[in-house]
Amino acid sequence: MVNLSATSVYVDDTDSALLYSGVWFTAPSSDYQNSSHGTNTAGSSVSFQFTGTQVFVYGSIDPSNESACIRTPISTYTLDATPMTTFFAPIIDTKLNNSLFYESPVIDNGLHTLIITSASQNSLFWLDYIIYTPPGTYV
């Protein structure tokens, strides 16, 4: 079988398909579409529904500074109520854009819900965009 029409769909952090809950703010940036949504409040989340076979989440990571209590963010990802996956951002010296935070396995085509949750207090979690693979046509 050859997939003829599966392409990647980019969903910016400002898209109305993303439903934010908790404390979030926006900031102009050099990221995708020149925007990012950020939070430094544990438990803030965003949900996203899509029809497709795989999903990826990208964001930015700020430099950490333990002496100033600036730590790298921790975030969790739950797809269709499966066990959550946790992402621990690396310790870095300079800002890192277009960082892959989450990659789902290939899943059955259908309607799916992804819930992204900030799991750390007082560390900036920056969501930039989501990419998903929509259903394709097979021959």
C-alpha cells in the first residue's frame, strides 16, 4: 500500500483548535508564526483534538540557571487516555527553538485527543506548534 496524500498539518499555538486551561500568556518570538504560548504554573494544560495517525509537539527551551532558581520545564503528554509520557527539557546555556517535546507512536486513524500539561512550577514551558499526520488515501 502506498500512502498518496498524507501530509503534515501544522497547528500554531494561537490556533483556536487548541483549548488552554490554567495560566497562560503569549509572547512574540522568533518561533513558528512569530508567537509562543507560555506558562510557569504547574497544572496548566492545553488540549487538542485531531483526526489522523500521529502527532508531534514542538516548543522552545529557555536557558536554565539553578542559582537563580530558573529550572528547565517538565511537561506531560496524554493521548486518548493512554499512560502519559513525560518530557524533561535538557539543561542548556542558550535558548533552543523548534525543540521536539513529544512524538506519538503511529496510531489508528480516527479522532484523537492530546492533553499537554505543564508539570513544573516556576519554570517556563513554551508551546510553539503541533504537527499531525491526517488520514491518507491508500491504493
